[in-house]
Amino acid sequence: MATKLLSLTCIRKERFSERYPLVRKHLTRSRDGGGSSSETAAFEIDDAISRAVFQVLGMTCSACAGSVEKAIKRLPGIHEAVIDALNNRAQILFYPKSVDVETIRETIEDAGFEASLIENEANERSKQVCRIRINGMTCTSCSSTIERVLQSVNGVQRAHVALAIEEAEIHYDPRLLSYDRLLEEIENAGFEAVLISTGEDVSKIDLKIDGEFTDESMEIIERSLEALPGVQSVEISHGTDKISVLYKPDVTGPRNFIQVIESTVFGHSGHIKATIFSEGGVGRESQKQGEIKQYYKSFLWSLVFTVPVFLTAMVFMYIPGIKDLLMFKVINMLTIGEIIRCVLATPVQFIIGWRFYTGSYKAIRRGSANMDVLIALGTNAAYFYSLYTVLRAATSPDFKGVDFFETSAMLISFIILGKYLEVMAKGKTSQAIAKLMNLAPDTAILLTLDKEGNVTGEEEIDGRLIQKNDVIKIVPGAKVASDGYVIWGQSHVNESMITGEARPVAKRKGDTVIGGTLNENGVLHVKVTRVGSESALAQIVRLVESAQLAKAPVQKLADRISKFFVPLVIFLSFSTWLAWFLAGKLHWYPESWIPSSMDSFELALQFGISVMVIACPCALGLATPTAVMVGTGVGASQGVLIKGGQALERAHKVNCIVFDKTGTLTMGKPVVVKTKLLKNMVLREFYELVAATEVNSEHPLAKAIVEYAKKFRDDEENPAWPEARDFVSITGKGVKATVRGTEIMVGNKNLMNDHKVFIPVDAEELLADSEDMAQTGILVSINSELIGVLSVSDPLKPSAREAISILKSMNIKSIMVTGDNWGTANSIAREVGIDSVIAEAKPEQKAEKVKELQAAGHVVAMVGDGINDSPALVAADVGMAIGAGTDIAIEAADIVLMKSNLEDVITAIDLSRKTFSRIRLNYVWALGYNLMGIPIAAGVLFPATRFRLPPWIAGAAMAASSVSVVCCSLLLKNYKRPKKLDHLEIREIQVERV
């Protein structure tokens, strides 16, 4: 059976748990205290094994989990079954040739539990992600329908449809279907679908061809581009000057394509020039602006026809002279006023309002009902009854009736106005992404270097033409064009637009820079390391987009209501009309209640239409996604990346936070502060042996020791240490290796005790002194004899103590879990004000502690660096990665804290609470509006007060409800951090300056 080996430099929450679940670990992960080990782990993955994750309801204890596990393992083809009773999950690894997902689910249910499939993935190659823009959605009923349609397609693994941003993210198996099929299914459901992107590991660029070219020359270009390494596909739009190239940015880039195009065709059919293709109107922002203009234009045209209808029906009838003219009978009882209203209302109903006919037709065709159905029914009832009165008046000498042309025309006008305001407001909710995407500069200065690295020339190029390994020049006041590292120069870079960090960051040779940040002073030469979809800016944009696509669990309430909402409103509307009509015919109310211009049928019809148009599911569907969009956008601007509504919803409930020590509560940059040798030895030789051993590790303490050892080798920037053989890492204890024929061990007391190394009293006292000063004591032995004690200090972050104090005031319990020794851990905990400490904990023990807290009823957030703490980050209700800006942190956590500041933990929780309270307020407004509006529209107040809600006012109120919900969400844009944090940050800046 085919297998493959992967070398992972970290454990990533999504890529590890979702893509590579079946593993046999060959090397240990890096430990968390007194020494270090390699973080590289090798995993063996069986390509033929599939993975399925089920939600299993009804498990109450480990015995339940055991019975489920036994039942599953009796099936043929089961490789492994892991049952998590705490989280009600079951992860099954199986051979699809022997057993299928449905059989596994039935087996779980036969064991007495309820099971539903969450995920089903064969392996990494069976998963593709595409994003599609969907036009034509009006309410949550539409988005739910599209999700059901997509999820019913064979090969679709997950489908998320976001009403607020009108996009869908679909995970599917490319072996079973293509994205063309997905587009077709959406269009068959009655919506317009436009592909935005597909795939995760490739980039796409459109090139424009200028000059004289023939079909033959274009074929040559196509073949030449396809032959380039890294090019996935080439698509030429025949009859146009556009070429689309799908490629791997690691291998090639757009400048190579332009060079190939221009050199291939030169001399064959004349000179041809290739440039980046700029196509207006294809982006989300352009599409949104086009939609706004379309609604604005429709509203203006509707006003042209509706205002005269309103005036002739409501105003001119009370002006002598004009009234007589309008009441002049043309044929029998048909008046000039009725003819004018009929003529003017007809284009509003059938031309401007045609969108509601097409929308309702598509909805009914797919077996659902949406807002368009309500509007079409309400306006048709008013218009065709009015048309009936016109025909009766024209054919009868004594017919008396009232037309409702102003009702249908004004209804459509107000609803289009409401949609216009709603689309404008919704556009503002996604401004965070637009601002992020605009951070990348339009141009860049490309440097040409000789073999010695000297600059021989420079050229200004389009920023989209930058390729990996280019060297670019960043002048003062210019934006950094792409991610990379400084190879020459010094400056300060303002990274607030990416990380939210207000303080400029010093940059010198070797430091990394982020594309989109602002160079304040000094000239920098930067070597590009990441371009296109790999860049930090692109990852952040993707993260925010995914967050806005993801549904919060509370959204399920709106989805459930939407299934029954429109049919219920239609039933209530018909019941209202019937009740008032029968009441009038049976004389259950006095005739004096009926307005002089109406009869009982027309009064009943007005009540029925008002009920139909006042109830709108739009506000309900927008309540959650708009708040999530604004909340995640505000978080991104504050340097807090929240991965969707689910993370927001969990974060607002957090009442217990587990902190890692190194790099979280401390600066994460330990330094050796003291060395004590117990035997006569030259310190330079001592550190040469220790550094040779520790250089194999990636642990922060090991790096600190190696960095300190370099001070004894001043003549070399990167000294070559002696070769270390038989290197072994012992998780949570230390490392050992053989250097120059001697056995070197570097680690804590447990390591020495395990290898029976005697620790003298002097060494014990030195360790105790280090722990009292919140330092980590590290022991070094040579050939099983203790030679020296190192004291390593990792200073606390200036904000740590006050951040913990603020969390206490928010009734949030703080716990510290670390792999360091108890003495150092207790000293750090006392200094920051944490009462509960778990020390000498391995990575898996941190996760166990998180689960214990969850079992005790706590909603737990884990704050760590996203590498060693990944098991705990996965286990926690909310994982927060501190020290972000790296792929590891972005993939491992639910919330990413870009600035690495502890106060952002508070910001994340406070923002989630504010956002969720806004969601609640939106639901109260949307549901309360309908609960109050429908009875009033049905005439509940009419018997006592004679107050009735005309249909056109009901339509205006319906449109206003959606706008009000969106505007309520937009108020989140005014979010301000707790004032305590502003004072804390000012104090932190002052401390750093000192």
C-alpha cells in the first residue's frame, strides 16, 4: 500500500487534524522546559484511508464512549476509532473499499446514540475549495436553499453560503465533480453564479496582449506558456486580447510569462507587448457599486411614475378644480384619474418590479418561498384588483369602486429604496477587506544585482509583477511591496495597518518585513520570500473572508425560522383578508368603520396586503452575518483576527483562560544571565560543547544558550560548532549528544536523575536561587559528571500583571500551564498575580488540563504560541495564538493576536461580547418588529382606534427593518477598547522606551 512521509515543523490544528489524522509519530515533539528538542516530526500516512468525523449525541461518560468504539471496531475495514465523549465527537479512520460512512453512522445509532456526519475526507488530494459570488439572494431562505442544493451534489463535502457578502465557499472532491458543475447547480436553482477563485496552492493572473497577432501566434503563445515549469493551465479568450495563466508562485511568475510572450512572437507576426490585464467591474467592490447604481437608477425611475400616481390619488383629490378634472368620466364610470393611475402604475409593476416576478418564479420553481414571493403577491393583489375596478368602471354605468394603484406603485418604490439603502449599508460592513486589499502598493522598485550582490540597476515595475527571490528597494515613505527580509539598510517600519501595532518597528539586516506596511525612514533592500496568495496580507484577507463566510451557531435559529416564515406569512395574510371580509359580509362590525371611499371587500384586501408586505425575513437573515462581518473587520483593524462567527460566539462565553508561560506571559526571548562552573574548565570550551549540543534544537532556551555562546566566538557571525552525534531529545527534560567523544547532557534535574548524575549541594542551591528570581536553571553534565549550572531569564511582558488583573475584574479565571520547573513557574505566577499553576507539563498534559477544566463546567480559552501549545489550542473552546503573523499561528488558533500583546486577549473577549450583544439586539429588533408589526397590519388596533396601516406604509416599514438591522450592526464600527487597555498600552510603551 502506497505511503508517504511528511516532515512537519509544527503541529497545525487544521492541516494536522483534518488532512493527516492517521499518524505514527517517529520523533518526539519539542518539549517545554529546561532544555530543548527538535520540533521536526515525521508522520506516516496511508493514502488509501479515509477519515470521517461524526457528532455523537447521548454519550455521558467514558463507558458510553467505550461502547461506541467497540461497536465501530467490529465493522470490517475500520483502521482506528477515537471517541471523544467530552466534545461528543467520533473520528473514524477506515478503508472505503470495505465500509462506507453510512454503515458507520447506522452502527453508532444501533449502539443507542444519535450520530450525524460532520466531515468525510479521503485525503488531501480529494479536497478542493472554490469561492463563488452569487447574485440574486434576497433573504436567508435563498442562502439556505443554495446550501441545500450544493450539499445534495455528490462530491460536495461542505458548503457555506453567506447572505451578507453574497458569496459561497464550497469544499468538494475534484475527482467527482468540477466547479463548472457547482456553477450550473446554483444557476439551475435560479441564481447568477460567478467563479471568484478555485484551489489553494496556485495563483491566477490575467495578461493583456497589445499589438498585431493572429490565431496561429496565440497558439504558439499558449504552447510556450504551458511548457513553463510551474504553469498549471493557460486559457485564451478567443476573439479578445486576454490570456489567463494559473501557476505556482514558488516556481514562476508573471514577468516570466510576459518575457515568454514577447520573445515568442517577436519576428513572427510583429511586435507584441504583454501587460497585466485590468478588468473593471469584476471585483467584489466593483460588483457592489454596480448593484448600488442599479438600485439607485430603478428607484429614480420608479419615482418618476409613482409620484404622479400618489398625487392623483392622495393630494389632488382635495384640490378644487383639479379634483373635478380627475373625476371627469370618460367611459361610463371610468374617470381620467383612474386612467392616469393605471397607465403610470403599469410600468412600475411590470418593468421596474419585474425583478420580483423573476425572483418569486425561481423560488417557487425550487420549492421554496422568499421575500420576492411576498412582494409579488402583495403588489399583484393591489394592482390586479385595481385593474378589475377600471374594467368594471369602463363597462358598467353604475359601478363604484376604489383602485389601489398607488398601493402597488408605492410598495415597489419603497422596497427598492429599502434595498438600495440596504446594499449601501451592507457594502460598508465589508470595508475591512477592501482596506486590507488596498494596502499593497501599485508599483515597486526592482533592483538588479551582480554576483557579488552589488546593485547594478533599478526599474519601477507593476507591484503585481514581483516574483519570489526578487530584491526590491523600499524608499522612505513608501509601502513595502511584498513579504521578505532585509538584506541591506536600516529603518523603522509602521506595521499598524497589518498588525494593529501603533509603534514603528526597527528593521535592520536579517529582519522580516510584511507587504503593505509603511517604511518611515531609511532605505531598505528587501529580498522577497512570499508573493501572491502566500503573503501575510493575502492570508489575513483570506482569513477575514473565511470568517465572514462562516456561520455562527446562533444563525441556525434564523435558518430554521426562514423555512416556515414565508408560508406562515402568506397563511396569515389570507386569514386576515378572509376574517375581515366575512366580518363585513356578516355585519360583525358597524358599517361606519368602513371608509367612505371603500367597501368591506376593499378594506379586508388592504389589511391582507399590509400583513403580507410588512413581514420580511430579510432582517432576520441579516441579523447575525452583518454583525459578524463588522466584528471581524473591526478585530482585524485592532490586530485581532477572529476566525468566524463560531469563534465569536464561543469567545463571549469564556470564563477561564489558560496561559502558556514562555512567549505568552514572558517576552519569549530568554537570555543567559549567569554561568557557574563546578569544575575547573575554560568557559569558552565549556560553551563550545554546550552550543554544539543545543544547536540541534529549536527550543527558545536552546537558542538563548547558542546565542550566548557566540560571544566567545566574536570573530565569526555564524560559527561552525563541533559535530554532535547521537543527538536525542527527551521531551520535558532536555537533550543529550556525543561531542568530540564525550557525552554531553543539557537539561533539568529530572534528566540528570534519570541518568544517575549526582547533583551536589552547591548546584541545588544555585537552582533554588534561580527559581526564586523567576529564572530557569539548566544543568550541564559531561560524561555523567555535573560540570555547570546556567541561569536563563525570560523577562515578563510589561503588561502581564495588569492584564491578569483586568481579566479578574471581568470574572475570568487565569491559570498558567508551563513545561518549566515548579520553582520558576510559581515565581512567575506570583509576579503576575496568577493563583493556579501547573508546571513541568508536557504538551499533551496541557491539553488534558484544558479538558479537565471543561469537564468542570468552564468555557476555556488557551493562549499560547501556536507551536508547542497546539494540542491545548485544539482542545480549548477558543484557541488564541499570540505572536502571530506566521503560518503556524494563523492555522492553529481560533483567534490570532497579531501584536503579541496580552491586552489583545482582553480586546478579543470584549469585542466578542460586544458583537454577540449586537447580534442579540438584532434578533430582538427583527423578531420584535414582526411580532408587533403583523398584528398592527392585520387591524388589531382598528376596532378601538380606527388606525389602519396602509400597504404602502407597511412596505416602507418592511424595507426599513432590514436597513435598521444592518445599521445596528454598523454601530460596531465605533467599537473602542476598554479604557483600562489604553492606559496599559501607554505604560507598556513607556517601559519599553526606558
